[in-house]
Amino acid sequence: MAIIYEESGRVFTLQTSTSSYQMKAGEHDVLLHLYYGEKIEPYDMSYLIMRADRGFSGNLYEARKDRTFSLDYLPQEYSCFGNGDYRADCLRAVNADGSQCADLRYKGYKIYKGKYGLPGLPALHEGDGGWETLEIALEDSASGLEVTLYYGVLESLDVIARAARIVNHGQKPVRLERVLSFCLDMPDSSMDFMHFYGKHTMERMPERLPLHHGSQSVGSRRGTSSHHHNPFVILCRPEACEEQGECFGFSLLYSGSFTAAAEVDQIHQTRLVMGIGPDGFSWNLEPGEAFYTPEAALVRSGEGLSGLSLRLHDLYREYLIRGKYKTNYRPVLINNWEATYFDFTGEKLLDIAGEAARLGIEMLVLDDGWFGKRDTDSSGLGDWVVNEKKLGMSLKELADRVNGLGLKFGLWVEPEMISEDSDLYRAHPDWALRMPGRPGNIAREQFVLDFSREEVRSHIEAALCRILDGANIEYIKWDMNRSIANVYSAALPAERQGEVLHRYVLGLYEMLEHLTARYPDILFEGCSGGGGRFDAGMLYYTPQIWCSDNTDAIERLKIQYGTSFGSPVSAVGSHVSACPNHQTFRTTPFDTRATVAMAGSFGYELDVNRLEETEKEAVRAQVREYKEYYRLVHDGDYYRLTSPFGGSRTVAWEFVSKDRSEALVCGVVTALEANPSPIVVKLRGLDAGKKYAVNGTVYPGSALMAGGILLPVPQKEYWSYRYPVREVKEERDDV
Ligand code: DGJ
């Protein structure tokens, strides 16, 4: 039993392998949070709450004689604005009379096997089982608002999934101005807040800062989760490092604007809240209607940041990612974007495909520029009609001929966008999000289509289906190349304009759900100018996401390092590109570019016809090698061995098979030295009692982990290594 209810004290304890989470329907039917941490016996932990009369902390009316009962400091499970809790709130409800208040009291609970779902939203799924669900109902008797808190408990991976449903059982509409996914109150503030900031071409840079009094928050107001902040944050003890210490990870399964805020209060308690970005948001809830928040996954590790990442990677791979490519082999692809940009014909693409086939590459992806009038990025979006004149053939003929060469065929689309210079815009200017009487904010010369509108979505979906039905397309890259602004829908009344952004995200999810269901054999890759929408919400629909438009191997070390805290490498689209690199102008060895790109869903982003013969030979070997290690890379345990942000001269990482019989140690030496000092890399995740062969020598696992391996002196800048590590059953000298 992962969920234990103790009737007399009305205490709920959620037990996972190594953690406990506890709450209690306490006095005055207030749902209190009691504990989240290392696993304990299901003992009522409310003895730890120090009750005191804290001046300027008001009391519930029923508790007026007890000046120690104040929502201003008591730990909550779902905090509300307007009821005397002045800390960060989850729910801000404006009632029909204008009062801004919800006062939620415990009503009842439900426990069942399996995992709850959320209509229209991504949610962790049953996977191979093991879930239990607790629903706790709370109500505000004055307005008739009922809030159901969902807790999905996955014991094996120390996961607690949380979400909330708000139902208006009253007679009058209620306006929700803020409705977040969860609140977590912790009894102290001796923790660091870790988050992942960035920009276009430099996403998910880790930053770790001690908590301080007041609020620390990250978020996005861009309508997408964004390059700039990521809806994944960590709270960890100051002493926590990769290998030890307590860490809590919080991943929001949402691809739109979001907030994640940690607040330290007057008595040094910490509250973390996370959910839909409240700026500009409002939602009219009519009597009888329900609103569901996005889901958040809470994961705890007592074994440091690595332990946290290992749990999250398994969670995403087994319980988030769906469909055929959750487990099926994903082909090594070549994408023509950096090879040709908009300057291609069908024959030129077939030249690339032909040579790629000879080198062992398995799929050609035709990127931007194949449709409408699209020879630059200033026109054509929305006109999803094949430009046969430019291709010199139909898309079907191109796909068939690519298939004839032995390659699969994939295609780029950017369905959420509309160019000002497009037939679609000329026919339906009101289909773009734009505020009345204002010219609008334009980015990459494009507007955003109003995906909150059903007619807009069905037009685009039908156009995409015509393309997908017309040729043998086995992969789709779903791009999105601007932040959303001018948030106004011509189809919604004034009082509903605050709903547009969330309705947009729901519309996006609906279309992705339709298309992934209708085309179960297509591999979908997410993209938003690289990793501008690299979140767990998108990974529910697209098992991999183009990690960054920055393909420079050295910068990618940082980007992929930051990404690895929350996401498995199988989710990371990563390609070998040409040098000098198109984004940084840096030159790195061809082999090093492969070392870095192989830590992901692997491919190429260059014109193979322009490679030297030695490089072509290298491609053949790389594809063979990647296929050999595919299962280890995609399904194994991933360890960050050294950080690109520390003082180490090598950035190293390791994949270890679940049975610890095999590993692959990879890395890049990022700094050369005269009279060089030794570079030692300590391995992790092996069996200390086993023996392993590395580069022809057999070592005890304990030596490899405690002592490490000594790298040879690098003979060139940005030299990289990929060392297979194999268990040796009997001691032999001839390995
Ligand atoms: C941004 C993507 O990240 C690139 O890979 C490429 O597809 C361009 N868009 C095409 O416009």
C-alpha cells in the first residue's frame, strides 16, 4: 500500500521506496501539510508544528479564541488568496460579488489503484503499472467552489504526481485569476533553489542559489515554456552534490507560460508553488464547469542530484513518453537545414540522400522551405501545399525515391504559425493572434495562429493530414519559431481574453493528440527554435525534442549537461554539423562532434557530399557504433561525471546498463596544457565487486569508481574519447 489513511487522526501518508509525504485533515477541516522527506513509519507528524500566537497573523473565525491557529504560518496543501494566508497562493478566485477569496475545507477522500488522468492535458500514464491515486476534496461553502487535489503515487521511482480540479458547484460564475498545480510547504529554508535559465541557442544553463527570505521565482510569459526558463526546478540541501544529499525535483507537464516560485516566510519555512503563469491569465468558470490544472511530478532523491536524474529519466521513459517510439529504435537521420537552408531542389536532396545511404544513415529529413512561397523565412507559413515547382517533383515522388535509396523520409512543419505574406493570412487575417486596433508584434516576420479557435485548428490539421496522407512520411519535426505576443482572440468575448493562452496550449495538445493517434507509426520530434519548448508536456506527444539550434559541440556540452538534470538523453535531438560551426564559427574535430551528438537521438545536419573521404569513413563507423550502443545510450542509466561549469579539464559522462554489465564513458577535453597534469575520470554506477575491461586492461569495478581511469595526454584541441567498459566474468590477460 503506497497510500495509507489513518482514520482517527485523518492522516494521509504517501509512501514511496525511500520517501514519505504526509498531510492531515486537521482542526476546522483545514488540510495541513505535515511532512515530505526520508521514508518514515506512517506516524502523525503534526507534533512538529509549533503552534504560537504570531502577531499580525490572523485567525480563522471559528478559531478566534485560539490565537495560535493561523493560516498565515500553518503548512498548507493548496493555498488560497484572501483567507489570511499571505504567502504565495495557488488559487485566486474572484466571486460573482467581486470578493477575492476561497476558503477551502476538507470534505472527503478517495483512494484507488491506478493513475488518474487529466482531460485534454498531458499526464503521466499507467506505463507498466504500480500507481495508486488519492483524491482529496476541499470546498469553499460560500461560493460552492470544490477543489479536488490529485496525488498519484509511484512507489518504485519515488514519484508523487499532483494536479487539481476546480468545479463550480455554486449558482454564479467564478473568475479564476490564478490556479496553480500544487503548493509544497517545507518546515525550513536550509535549501538551494536550482533552475535552468537560457536564451535561444543556449538553453537550460543550471544556476543554484541558496533560498533567501521573500520570493525567488522563474517562469515564462512567452506563451511557451521558453528557452529562457524551464518548467523544471530543484530544491536541494546545501550539502547535496551529484552523489549524495537530499534533492527534490519538480517538473511541470506544461508547454505554455508558467511560474515556479519558492518563498521563505517569517519563521523561515519554505513554500514552493508551480503552475500556469498567472500574468494575463483568467478563466471564467460558469456554474457546473470544471477546470483542470496541468500536472506536476514531484520526485525526491536521498542520493544526490544523480539519484534525482536517474529517477526522472526512468519516469519520463516509462511513464511519460508514449507510442511506438517509446521503445522502438529511432533511425539515424540527416537533416538538410544546415546543409542547404532554403536553397534546395528535389534532385539536390536526393544527392544528399544517396550519399547518406551509402554511409549507413537511415532517414532524410526535409526541413523548412518545401511548401507555399517559402524561399526565405519571411513568407509562406500557413500555406501547407507542396511547392512542386521548387522541388521539381511531387512530395510523393521525392519520398518514394528517398525510400528507393533505402532511407526513410521525414518532414519539417511549423503548424502554429502564419506569415503575413501568405494566402492564409490574406484570406483570414483574424486567424492570427492580434489585438484590435494595433499592428501587432511580429517576430521572424510571422504571427501566431489562434490555436484557441477550433476552426483554425481544423483547417491546419486537415492541411497536414493531406500532406501526411499523400506521401510516405515516417517522421515529423514540429517547429515553433517565436514567442507569443498580442494575446487576443477575435473569437472570444472581452471577459474571456485571459483564457486565450491556456486555450492555445490546450488546442496545441488536442492537435498533437489527434495526429499522434492517427499516425502511430510516425516519429514526432518537437522543436521551438531548438529547445524553446523542451518540457515534459511536449514529451508526452513527441518522444524527442531538438535540443538547441546551437550545434557547436563545445557549447552543446553545457546545453546537454543542463538538460540532463531533468530529461533522459533519448529525449534530446542531437546532430553532427559542419565546421566552422554555423553558430559559433568554432572548429572542432569531426569525431568530437560525434561524441557529443551520440549523447542523444543521433543524426547529421550537413551536406555529406562535401565531406572528405576520411570523414565519410568516420560517418560509416559512427553510425555502426551508435547502433551498437543504442540500447545502452537510450535505456541505460546516465551519469554526469564532471561539469562543464567546474574547473575540470574534461567534460565527461557515462551510460551504464541496468544490469551493470556494460558501460560507455564519453568525454571531451576542453583545455590543453603544456607539461600536462593528469586527467582522471572516476566512473560511477558499476558493480564494485565486478571486474571490467577498459581499453584492453581489466580493473576491479571498485578501482574504476574510487580511483578512476587516467586519460592519455590529448594531442589536439577538443580531443574526445568514447571508452566501452565491459564486465569480465573470469580474469583473463588477453582482453
Ligand atoms: C528552427 C529550428 O530549430 C531549425 O532546426 C530549423 O528547423 C529552422 N527553425 C527552420 O526554419
